Amino acid sequence: MSDTAHILKKHHLRQTNCRQQMIAHFSAHSYALAHSELEQALSEFDRVTIYRTLYTFLEKGIVHKVLDDAGATRYALCAHCTEHQHHDEHVHFKCMQCQTVQCIDTISIPNIQLPQGYSYIDSNFLVRGVCRQCNQL
Amino acid sequence: MSDTAHILKKHHLRQTNCRQQMIAHFSAHSYALAHSELEQALSEFDRVTIYRTLYTFLEKGIVHKVLDDAGATRYALCAHCTEHQHHDEHVHFKCMQCQTVQCIDTISIPNIQLPQGYSYIDSNFLVRGVCRQCNQL
DNA sequence: TCCATTATGCAACATTGTTGCAAATAATGT
DNA sequence: ACATTATTTGCAACAATGTTGCATAATGGA
């Protein structure tokens, strides 16, 4: 069974063309994808289907949301998420030159001490800078 | 001279009704405001004017962008920003109950060590949880 | 008060995201 | 292989968010 088929099966999702291709597309890219990029790359599917598939993947813990400083939400494959809980406490890095956003799995988000009375659910850490590839130009 | 007038003068901006009221509105709220909230509160002004004023304020370092996990961008007054550089390395806290996003000035973003080859510009740290007010219900 | 510059309002449009419903498809059991 | 059922998809329509061009109005300085 292919990798993409396996991921779908693991999460009790039906094997559909759109889902398989979306997972394949995520796997083929090391950076977070915005809806618009998926729409362009997978133009045989309807915009709405892509939105709904992203939503399904989010729910099941297949992808996680990546905040960007410029409007559109991006998504990236989860490494360790489950249907019950996302575990994405890693840093997201946005390169201001090539505009890509990637997950930096090697740095975990430092623990912070919230003020009295605040409780913690999760967090999202976006670092902006210039990535290795762009720095070497 | 009023506070709002002073802020505009400091940044060499003309004193206009919309700008003054926007700054006043920001000052009156301890949490980050989305465009839609400003539009509702300042309905005498055009949507476009509010967008452009936000853009101007961003440029001048009067407000900073606050990332939210749900679509729309929010903005909050800067404490220490200038036209030349934003200094917003504090934590933003989103309460999942009342949905407000506030700046937590008392916690600064911990320094993180990026992988080799990456350079740092700035960062944006969003913590999701439940705020003090909502926890006390 | 006049003038040059800048800001605003309006219209039009582009992008992003959502909802309802009918037709197509996937999984299941026979 | 086929029929049944539940789910997914495509389409249409819409809502929300964000952008651009241009004529008019307002601001600040001479």
C-alpha cells in the first residue's frame, strides 16, 4: 500500500483521488502550503473540495495550521499529531526572501510562564528571517 | 495637546478625524482589534480608509500586526516601535473563550537558536489558552 | 486665505473562506 | 460482480477580507 493510502487508512478516511493527491503534494514539499498553491497544483479539483479536505485533514491530525504574517493560512503535514491532539509545538520559519514557511522540527518552543490566572492550551511560534538557501545566494 | 494628537504629531502624520478616532479606539481597548471591529465601531468612515489608516500606522510603527489563528489579522498599539523598526518581541495571548487577543508585555520571547545558515529578523509568538477573566467565571 | 500635498469616499474588483444541495464515488455486504 | 448506503465531490451562490484607481475633500504651511 502506498504511503498516502496508508495515511488515509490510519485515520479511517476513504481513499479518494483528491485526498491522495493532496497528501502526495504535501509530502513532495518541505514547506507549508497555502490553499491557493494547492488549488493551482491540483486544478482538477474544486476549490471547495480542497477547503473541505484541508478541514478534514486538520480534524484528523494529518496536517496542522501554520500562521503566516500575510493573510492566508498555510498547512503542513503533522509529524506527531493524532485525531485527539495536535502536537505541533515546533517553530515555524518564514523566509522573507523566498516567502516559504517551513517547520523547524529541531527547535521546540520554549516553555513560557504565563501570568497568574492564565491557562495554556497551545502555542504557535513564527520566526521571520532568511533561510539557508536564500542566504547562500 | 491630546494624547492621540501627540502620537500623530510624533510620527509626522496629519491630524485627521479618522486617525484620531482610530488611535483613541485602540487606546480604549486592551486587546488587539481586527479590521471588522474597527469598521463597526467607526462606521462613519469608509472600509478602505480604515485599511489605509492601518497600513499607515503599521508603517510608522504606531500599531503592530498580531497573528490570529482564525483568518483575520488583528492590530494593537505598539509600546516601543519606531518608523524604522518594530519592537514587538512580546507574547500575544488568545483566549479561546472570549476570543480576544492581548499583548502580554511582561513576557518577552525567549531567544531561540536557529539552525546553521538561517538568519533572524523577528518573531511572532501566539499562545492560545484561557485568560484570567474567563477563568474566574 | 490660498496652494500644494495628502487623505478620504466611492466604485469596482480580487482573494479567501463558507454553505446547501444534487450527483458521483467509495466501502460494505451479498 | 452487483446493489446498497454513507460519504465525498462539484457547482452555485454567497460572505468576508483585502486591494486599486480616481475624483473630491481636508490638512498644514506659505
